[in-house]
Amino acid sequence: MDTKLTLRLNDQVIERAKEYARNHKVSLSKMIESYLDSVTKQNELENKNTVTPLVESLSGVIDLPADFDYKKDYRDYLEEKYK
């Protein structure tokens, strides 16, 4: 359900936003809705710490020893590469 919302914005901001909307063939309302949607979803994601499906599928693919030092291993790799 769509609900009407009244905003008070600077005239120059409104004119630039209208021009942008015209150039991108989108309504100003849709632009505002998309922005608010992305901001609120981003905030939810930051609070959730979700694991993406790709990372989930890769989980457990490699078994490493408990004392594995990835920094040392990477340093050794770089030293060998740039000899």
C-alpha cells in the first residue's frame, strides 16, 4: 500500500533531484523510496552479520591445523615470489 508523505526540502535540492529523475526516467517518489529502502536495508545488514550463500557453501571445504598461521604462510609465499 502506498502512503502519501510530505517533505520539506531546500528548493535547489528539489530542482537537482527533479533533473536527475528526468534524466534517469524515474519518478522522484520512486527515487526517494529506493533511497530509503537501501538505507534501512543496509542498516539491517550491518546489525545482522549475515553469511552469504557463497560463503556458506565454501564453509568446511578446507581443513587447517589449529595452529595454522595464515599471516606467516602468506609472508613466506610473498618472500618466495619476490626472490
